[in-house]
Amino acid sequence: MKCPRAEHPNPQWERENWLCLNGQWEFDFDFGKSALDRKLYEGGPLSKTITVPFCPESKLSGIGYTDFIPAVVYRKTVTLTEEQASGRVLLHFGAVDYETWVYVNGKSVCRHRGGYTPFEADITEVVKAGENTIFVYAEDDIRSGKQCGGKQSHKFQSHGCFYTRVTGIWQTVWLEFVPKAYILSAKYETHPDSASITVRGKTSGSGMVTLKTSFEGEETGSAEVYSTGDFSAVIPLSRTELWELGNGRLYDLTLSMGDDTVHSYFGLRSVGLEGMKFVLNKKTVFQRLVLDQGYYPDGIYTAPDEAALVKDIAISMELGFNGARLHQKLFEPRFLYHCDKMGYMVWDEYGNWNFDCAAPDALNRFLKAWLEVLDRDGNHPSVIGWCPFNETWDYAENEHKNELLSSIYEVTKAVDPTRPCIDASGLYHAKTDIFDVHDYTGDPETFAGYFAGIADGVLLDQIERNPNWKSRQHYNGEPVFVSEYGGIQWSGKQEGDAWGYGDAPKTPEEFIKRYQGVTDVLLQHPLIMGFCYTQLYDVEQEQNGLYTYERQPKFDPEIFRKINQQPAAIEE
């Protein structure tokens, strides 16, 4: 059987010696969460098979079970050659939802908590040439309040803006074969003004690290530095090729130490805020963004193939958007790679919904996972901002803690001072670089009134409709970003079968008129730095996309392109 999603899962850190483990695995539900007590990692029958990396709720997995799943188990036998087993063997998981225990040949090799971030285990000491058994046990409880689940439904059925759940493995699993001394990681900081890149990395073992950069095959700079565990190098570039919207212009980067070689890339660009403006390479750019939730009809969280990842970027750009809020889910690195290539800017956002921000151990549970996000995605030029939380609604009548939001903001800025950070998109802000709001008002005149006083330090959005707004957050003159608006419902379904924001238009002409009306308000405001329209495509019962769930256009995309591409007042 052809291996699904067989492309390398992380083009920014790619070795030639790797083995994709996607495809058929033995599988079973563990409704009693007793697999470890029963020592299934030592052997025993599993009654089903599943296609990895698709979750058991999805059609592509071959299972398609959509009720709550408290735990799942997987097993796969992998045959290694003498050569593969001669060095160090690393076992990687792109993402497993939610808490995972991994055993190889009956031995525990790692445990990980968090449904969105990658993890790995050095399994050198427990594998051998010949057959090896990998066993995975994963627990998932979206209703506990102890885990971030994004838009996964906490009820049996999907409803409103909550969708089918995801359990277990949902990104690629793979093996890497490296020498005993190898490069562990590297972080990039690019400097357009001086046309250079700073690389800071870590190694396992000591040795000379060689770094070579090139652009479209032409060598552009190199450096050599000896590492005893940590290294740092500044590489001047002989060409200045800026990463810009619509044109990624990526440099290739090769890192070598002894017999270990990693292929990577970077983009030369800077982002920041100047007054009320967002700037890219010191030029004002109005953020014409769309909400992308990363759901697929047959794979749920997981795209059926790489072409689907590229298509979602392409159809967004076809509508005249220059980027997206990647909403309530951490998208796979392969998607970010194509954003990097295509010059498409994105906000990285964590799937914090279903998480109790007031719980005593909330900081402990959230911080480690968020640090893994910053570590995984910090080198992507397309990622132009961080958003750890979205709409921190109070959980079970417990008011969320501003200390949590401000602490995560401070940590984010300490790790990465180069990008803006929104602490909690929409509400409630505690400490933020940008004051963003979510407003689904459909009447343009009323909509415009909420933003009329920004120059005087007054932002009326939500005050009349949300009695907690005044006491829970305060506008202090930060740049303003309307990071959710629109949400206009349009589908062929009968009333009651679809969900959207506000009253659905009766005709296509009414839909387009409303879209243009609210969008023009934001484009024409001299102190609003950007918008994000909800949303790119329908997701299950939420029928307010500009495309259907199957990515078919509902209207001529050129209509929206002309509206979205109008000059913005803040760009002038």
C-alpha cells in the first residue's frame, strides 16, 4: 500500500537518511484506559488497523469513529538494516493528541503531553538490526479543562463553531538515522540591513560545524565554527534577496558536522510595529488576512495530501488576501514551508479553547507546550506574529487569570523579541503589543461607529454588548487589528442545518454588498492596521466560508479580490 503523506514532514530540518512510518499500523480503542496496566507494550492482539497519520475519527484513517475516545493504542513493526542501526536512531512524532507514552521493543522511551507539538526519542539503546516493535498509547479528554483542544467539540455532536474531535496520531511519524555526533538544532535571526544571518545551534558531541548558504544555486556565504555543544556564527550574504508578500525568495542553508548533514532554508526579512502600523521590511503593510482553521472533510486535522496544503494558500491569495490567522490549531510544518515559499504571512495561534485558564496548574500545563511552539516555528519567515490565546472566555464560571496571559506574553517576548505578540486575541487583553478585536456587526454604519474614536484613545467595540469589556480590559492606544469580522452565512442548506454569524443574506447581491460595506470600513480607517475575515472555507456546519468545505468557490473570487486589494488608508 502506498505510504500516505510520504513527503518529508519538516523541510526546514531535513536529512537524507530518514524513514517515513506512515501507513498501516495495528490499532485499538482503550475505553478503560488500561493498556499500560495490561502491559500491551509487551505484546497482545490489537483488533483493528489504522492508516497513520490520520486520526481514528477521520474517514482517511479507515476507522471513522466520532464518539468520545478516552485512549487509543498503536503498534507497528519496523525492520532496520545493519547500517541504519549502526549510528543513533531518532523516533519522531509530528503531533499526537493528547498525552502519549511510547515503547520500543517493550521498553519505555518517552512520554509527552500536548496535542499540537512534536516530540522525539533517541531509541538507539533499545533497537537492533532486524524487526523492532513500536507501541504508542495516547489518552485524550477534551472535557477535562486540563488540555487545549481548539475547536474540537466538547459535546457528542459538532455544533456552532465546534467540530469533530481528533484523538491520537495526526501528523507524520518517522525515523532519522544520524551519526553518534550530530547537530541537534539551530535558530536563525536574519538582518536585512546588513544582509546577514546569525545561526545559533546545539550539537550532540563536539566537532567543526560548517554552514553554507546559497540562493537559487549561487553560493552566498559560509562559516565554520567549532562546537562543544553550542555554536554561533554570523554569515554575511553576498546577495540581498528580501522575503516579500507573494515572493518568498528563500535562501538554502546546509549545516554539516562530520558525517551529519542537514538541509534547511531561511528568508531575509524584518517585521515590526511603527506607531499604529505593521511594517514588513520597514514598509507599511495592511494585513489583509483570512481565518484558516485547517480542517479537511476526510482527514479532519490532517490534509489528505501535500497538494491540499498548497491549495488552501492559493485560493486565499486568489481572493486577494495576503495572509491568514491560523486559527485554534498549530498547523503542520509542511504548510508553513509553503507559506514561506509563496510569500504568505501568518499568525501562529495555539488551540487554547477547552482549556481552563483559571486552573491552579494552568501556567505549568500551558507554558511547556507554548515554548515548544516557539521552538518549532521560530525560523519560519512567514510567521509574522504570535498569539498564544484566542478569546479566553471564562471556563466553568472561573474567571481567567491575567497573570497567566501576561506571563505567557513576557516569556514569548523574551524568547523572540523580533515579532509582535497578541496575548489573547479578541478578549481579554492583559498585556499585548496589538489591541485586536472580534466584531461580527453586519451593518457598516454601526460597525464604523465602534472605531470612530481611536485617535482620541477610545475604542467602543463591544462595550455596549459585553458588560465585562470595561472592567476586564482597557484600550491604551495600541495598534488596532480587527482580527475577526464578517462571518457572513451563505450555503445551500435549509435554515437550521447551517450556522453562521448574524442574519444570513437573502441574495448573492446582498452578501457581496455586506462584505464590501464592512471591509471598506476597515480599509478606509487611517488607524486600523489590518483585518481578518471569517472565514476562508466552511467547516462542517459552520457555513460562512467564501469557499465550501470541499474548497469550491461560492462566488467569483475576482469580486473579493477587487474589494480586498483596494488601497488601505494606513498604507498611504
